[in-house]
Amino acid sequence: MRRIAPAIWPVLLTAVITGPLLAPGFVVSYDMVFVPDLSVRLDLFGVSAAMPRAVPSDVVVAVLDELGGGQLLNKAVLVAIPLLAGLGMTVLWRELRLGGWPAGAAATTLYVWNPFVAERLRLGAWALLLGYAALPWLVRGAIRLREGRGWAGFVLASALCALTASGGVVGLLVSGVVLRWRPGAYSRWPLGVALLLNAPWLVAGITHSGLATDGASVSAFAARDEGYGGTLPTLLTLGGVWNADVVPAGRGEPLTVVLVFAMLLMSLAGVWLWWRRDHFAGALVVPAIVALLIALAGVVVPGLFAQVVQHVPGAGLFRDGQRYLAPLVLLEAIGFGVATAWLQDHVRPKVVVGLTTALLPVAALPALAGGAGLHVSHYPDDWRQAKQAVAGRFIPWPFEAYRAPSWNGYRPVLDPMPRYFGAQPSIVPDELIVGGRRLGGEDPQAADIASALRSGTDPAPVLLRNGVGWIVVDRAAGGPAPDTLIRGLTKRFEGPTVAVYQVAGTPIPQQPPVWRTVSVLLAWGVAVLTLLLALVSVGRRCYSSVHLIGRGRFSWDR
């Protein structure tokens, strides 16, 4: 029991955060959109005309939801984020040997329970948060690789980071600095392996490098002050998301501000103490500083950064700089644990000190309990029937990226219809409205259709030219019916919340360039093969661990 006790605390934190979200139904919010069955389609791999922003996470969902359905996968992801983050910090703390379990519990709490997690969870950035949860495991794996062991854990953690482009960048940054801080026999080739795991989004992004990002998106997605005296203090206290609607309740209240700054001072003091004890702390300080600079770019030099984003291929990936704060959160969590260990050495009783500091992050952010404002919803019953009526490429109606449907309590969510009804690829609107301003999208086909719909002329020829033969209507969203603007529509289904129309004429088949398809699929093959080799190694280690447990010789260090 003494050996497994450190795992109990992360489990408790996970239960408090996700417990109410495990009721039957789907948890959908902004970019977190799970559906009963996401079809495996070629466009999900990154070969469509649109910018591949959900590569490779959409493919992973499409494959895994075949095992138990989208609802079960939705719940598993919600539980996995805090649980993996907490267990990862637990094993990393033991690896670093910076203090006892109570101090490690404090570090674990701050890493699991902080504004970055709360805001990104509400914003639906589940894939990014899975990479965040894998970061302590990645650092632990990188440390062990310098000693010639633990490569399978490193590969698996790198794969989780690579679920999104942003997470992949963070993983490569952190692992690269850690491996090169104290070079060892295995300090070079792991970075090559990590690059292979990131190949799906890297290659897909390169094949779309000609698509431009609206420079105005830099100011729209810039980090914000949440009542902490400026953007920099807000970022240092691990908040600052661009969307004010997802900021946890009470984030800027006086008592919260006092508690948060107290924890920040403890974290900074702890990092200094760690540095004095072991200069390896610098291996996490450097990525944290880089992450902070990325988050500040849209605030400090917005004009210059807007030009970079608009004209440099791939730079649009950094327009939402606050999403890169994970290395800073990791550093502050470890520093918080080190400061707690120091307090325990100088203040009595130790148990009270450890328990108090471990609960400070919870006291400063009570809104994270129960899921940071997330709720369980149910898709309308008529959607299942409507899905059977759609027999080709479609567009959602109204042609907007986000909705606030009544079945989701009028809470904003990325339009689920392209995922729910998409047995075949659909054209997804990618123009965003932020702060009342419409930002230009990146998909030329979506832009072509949006322009035709606003032109006042019949858009049917444009729809057919882009391969669209169907329209799926969200009846509760309001606005004019499509048959008032498009001639020759035939209604194929009508339910209480959704209707399906067929466009008159024959859609022109859309085939992606062969070179793009081959390049992207080759990248996927390399990444999958690398991951499979790691899984085989993990399977062997798990088999060995079962025997160790049976003999009473299992330990966390193994």
C-alpha cells in the first residue's frame, strides 16, 4: 500500500473534476465534439483542401470510437486528462527525488488543478490537454533515455503530445532541451523518433503551406489580462486564454488573486531552490521561458507578429500563443512541490503543511470541480434518421463554424453536423467570429461557397463545382431556409431539429492531388510503425511487471 499510495491522490482529483461528467450523454463544448460514430475518411488524414487543424486527433477518434462508441471515448478522454497528468507528475517527482510524497502531492495538485487546464478544458482542447498530461511522462522518459532505458515510455508520451500540432511542438521543445542538457549515449536518436511521430501533422501542414492565415487573428487570439495587473502576471499565474467566456468563475476575485500570487511566489522560490540543488532545473526553465515568449508575442509585438502569421507558412500555428504554456505549468508545479518540501523541513507539523499546500490550488480555483463549466448533453433523436438520408458531400446550414444549440443548453460548440453526418467529407466553414469581427478562413473551397451564399445569386453552380450535392439544415439555428435561396432543392428528410435537402444537378467529383495523398499517407505509415514498435515493447514490460507484482517486487521506480 505504501508503494501505491501516491497514485490515490491523482485518482481523487480526477473524480472531483470529472465525476458529474460521467453521466450518460455527450460532453461537447467549443472544439470538443464527439459523436456516436465518426467515420474514417481520407480527409481526416489531412489530404483535403482545408487546413489540417485536427490532424491526427480526428483519425484517432474515428478509429477508437469503433471499440465502444463515441460516448464512451468522450468519457475516457475526460478522465484520462487529469488522471494521466496527475500520475505523470507523481512518477516524475519520484524520478527527480526532490522531496517526500506530501510535497509531491502539492506538485501534482497544481499540475492537475490550474487555470490553464480549466480554460482549455472548457474551450474543448482535449487533444492538446492529453499532450499536456503526457508532458511529465515525456520528461521522465527523456531523463531515463540518457541512461539507456525507458525508450518505450518516451515514444508513447511523444505520441500523445503529437495528437495536435501545438502539443507536438511543445513535446519536441521540452524533450529536445532535456536530452541535450546533459547529453548521454541516447541523447540524439530519440528526437528523430519524436519527429517521426509528429510526421502526420508536419507533412499535412507542409502540403498545405500555400494557404494564408488572416493576420487579424493575432490580436483576436492574443492572451488577455484576467484581473492580475497585466497580461504577463496573468500568464505567470497560468491563465490568459483569449476567450473571456471560458475563464473560470471567481478567477479575478481578491481572495483568489492573493492565493494565486502566493502560489506563484512559492513556485518561483521552489525553482530557485531546485536550481541551487541541481542545475538540471534549467532544462525545464528554458522551455518555460520560450513558452512564455510565444504567449506574449501577440501582445508585445502584435503588428509584427500579424505580418509573420500572414506571410510565413505555418506561422498561424502560433497565433493562439497561450496554448503553449504547458512547459511553464510543469515548471511551476515542480517548483511548488520543492517549496512545499522546504516548508515541511522548517515548519511543523509536516502533515499539516503538506496538506495545506496540496489544497491551495483547489481553494484558488473551486470552479474546476465538476468539470469547469462542462455539462452533459444529448443529440436530438431525429439526427439518427437524418444521417441515413445524406448520401454525399454536404454543407451545414447556416454556413457558420460554431453554434449554440438548444440541446446543448445554448452553449457554444463547433458545429457537430460535419462529424455526425459525415460518412463522406463535407465542406466545413472555417471563418471565425471573435469579438464581433469575422476572421478570414483558410479553406479556398469554404471561402468560395461562403462568397456565393452572400452574393445574392443562386449558389447551386458553385456548390456543384465544389462537389456538394446535399445540405443539412439546423432548423433551430434560425435564418432563411435554403430553398428560398437555392433553386431546385429537393427535401429528403425533415425532423423537429434537422432537415436534409438534395441539390439539383450532378456534383463534380473532388480528388485531392495524388502527391498530397501519397505524402500524407506515407507520413502516417511511418508514425504508426514507430508507435507499434513502442507498444510491443510496453507489452513486454507490462508482462514482466505482472510477474513482479505477483512476487511482491513491484515498485514505482520500475
